[in-house]
Amino acid sequence: DTEMQAKRKRGGARWACTIAFFLSCITTPTLVRACTTILATPGSTVDGSTLNSHSNDGEGTVDPRLVRIAAADHEPNSLRDIFFAYEEHPSYIGYSRNVSEHI
């Protein structure tokens, strides 16, 4: 009888965990909005290559372009200009960022 009660308790706990897992699966995607970025540096890969991956969970209003910005020396506490834009791709690309405006 005691063994049967222990089995029922374990079964009830499993059922509760299953329900909790199911509820978290169906509610989490609507509550959480995030992107995932993965970077592997040359020291962490076998062949010394750099790997970069990014999943974008934005709603189409982000700029998917990759831009190389040349290294530069800056004064301590110096700031970089930030530009606000209403456009579909909300970023400024231009000569002040060392990027041709005709990308």
C-alpha cells in the first residue's frame, strides 16, 4: 500500500511537471522577444577561424546590413553621434561613419 502511494505521488508530480512545461512552451513565445548572437573567436575554433551568427526576431524594421567600421583612436570619454530615423531601416549610413551612402 505504501509503495502504491509513492507511485501515485511520483505520477502526480510528473503530470504536474508535464503540464507546467506545456504551458511554458505555449506562452513563452508570445511573452519573450529576443535575438540570439553567437560569436566564436579564433582561439576557440580548431582552425583559427572567426564565426558569427545572429538570429533576428525583429518585425522587419531592423537593418540587416553588416558594416565594417575602421579602427580609430578616440579621446577618453568621447562620444559618437547617434541619429534617429523614421525609415524602415533605422540607421544612418554615411561619410561621418566612414561608410559610402550608396550601399
